[in-house]
Amino acid sequence: MMPPLHRRFPRCLSLTLILCWMAVANAADFPKDFAAFQAELSPAISAKLEATPKHYRQIEPSLYYLCMAHADRLAALPDGPRIDAIVKLAAFIDRKRDATGDLVVIGTDRTVIGLLDPARGLEPKEITTIATAYGAKPTVFKQDAATQSIPQVAADFLAAVAAAASDRTPTTIVVLGHGLPGEIQSYSIPFGRLADALIDGAGTTPGKPFNLDHIAIVCDDCYSADFLTNLGNAIEGRCRDRGMALGSLPIMIAGTNRDRVGHADFGEKFVPHFWKDVIELFYVRRPRPDAITLRDFFENIDNMMYGYGRAPIVKGTQVTGYRLVDPELCQDPVFFVPLSDADLVELRTILGLPADAPLPRFLDIG
């Protein structure tokens, strides 16, 4: 027979420390990577959600990363309540997809600011053509080596970003080229410098929260999810340090998932895969929608991108699944949306967190 709890631990060990020890012991059994999450938890989660395989596939990585951000909290729960909490997190992601899906990313009366890698292939028409087709007003920055330096183009681009943040015109910023987790590599623009341009441009009005809800940022380059995560955190941190109330972060769309490189077709033109699929689905194909919405990205583009590095499994006339062919080619784009104060309250409630527990003001929704 096991001795009573108070006799198994020294008297100096507080109940808090005992509970912490128990949570760590439970955390050892929590899935440590995405493959383990898929194998150990996803079957029970998807069954309770009653989601189609395609839909669950689209939110599964987002759900995994959200769970890993709170792994200690979830691991401390018994198996049943843990699954119930994760199902609630999945439903929360779905509600944010429903709430933000109709937001226009490219459409009439929206400005598009482009930044193109200077080295080769990409031309302004890769952005201007699709923007104009939807009634948007494009301005594209790309170095002309004969007349411009890299720092000059970077400064001009950041000035345009600051102006867009300032005048509240709905604006989509599209960056195509080379990237690192810490910077837009093509023009050596650190995420902190882009955060400063957005904050300084928007400024503050006494009594009103700082707001970037009119801005969308699309990055199709290597490590773009990492870069945009750093950008979102930097905006939050700078607002906090300056005593600014944060109303809303921008929508942020990454062509590559965390710790992933982007790929492109090389030939007469250099076109990154993500943006190539945007052009294929919403410019080349007919009929065109009236505008390109966030839902078009996180459903249609995401589904098309899933084919890179994977091959469909077909039974009869139906695609029943995919098999991994080349994991290096998998990019699996990510879509971040801002969270409101009410959203944060709901997340804390699901996770059983204190009312003042810090949480990021943006969420990966698939």
C-alpha cells in the first residue's frame, strides 16, 4: 500500500511544489511533436469536432501550436478533460475563421504596397496586374541597381507603410523574395524596424487604442511565419513599453510555416510557390470572385499548397488522403488574425488561466 501523500514527501515540500512536480510528470506524456499529436490526440479531437478530414487537416497544425504554447497547463489535466479543452480550442479557432473569413485582402478601394526581391525574375506586374484586376491601387518597390541602393528602397518602402498606417486607408502589404526569421532579407529590414514604421505611422490619439485593423501583411519568403510572429510580438511589446493601448494588430499571412523555407519556380521568371498559386486561382482561372478574401487564402490557397511535397491518395473518383513524398517541399502557409479583449477572456477561460495571464494578441487560424 502506498503511504499517505504527506509521508511520501518531506514536510518542507509545499503543496504547490507537489502539484508542480505532478504537472511535470504528466507533461512528460504530452505529445512533443506534430507527428505524435496527430497519432495520439487528433483521432479523439476530430471525432468530437465532427469535422471533415479536409477541414481538420487545415486547422490541425494551428491547434497543435496553440496546444504546445500551453502544454504544461493541458498536460496537468486528466485525459478526458484534456481532450475536452483541446476540442474547445479547436472550436475557438473555427469561430475566428468564421468571424474573419469575409475580410477583403485584395479588392476595390484597397491599396496594395509591394516589395520585390531585387535580384532576378520578379517584376512589378506580378503584383500590379492582379491588384488592378480587383480594383486595388498598387505601388511596388523594387531596386533598380543603376539608380537606387538597397537602403534607399527599404526606406522608401517603410515610408509608404508608415503613411498607410497613418491615413487609415485599407492596405495590403505584399513582400516577395528572401526572408529570415528576423528580417526581410532582400532589403535587410528587421521585424523591429517594420514594427516601428507601423506604430510611428499610426501614432496615437489620446483616449483611443492603437489600431492596425486596416492593414494586412502577406509575406511569401523563407521563414515567413517566424518573421510575422516576431513582428506581432514586437508591435505588442513596443505598445506596452510606450504605455499605448493596443486595439488591433494587422492580419498577417505567411507563405511558409514555422521553421520552413519557401520554394519558387526558376526559369525565365522567379515566382514563389505561394504567390504563384494566388495568381493561378484568382487571376488566371475564371470566373473571378468580386474580391479576394481571407477565407480564399486559408481555404483555397491553403488547400492548393498542401499538394507541395505530398501526393493524393485516390479511391475511385475521390481523394481520400495524402502521402508524404518530399517533406522539404511542404510549406503549409499560416494565417494570423488579431484577437480582441473578449477573445482573450474566452481563451483564458478555456485554458483555466488567471484573468491577467498574458496572451498574444494574435492567433494562427490555419
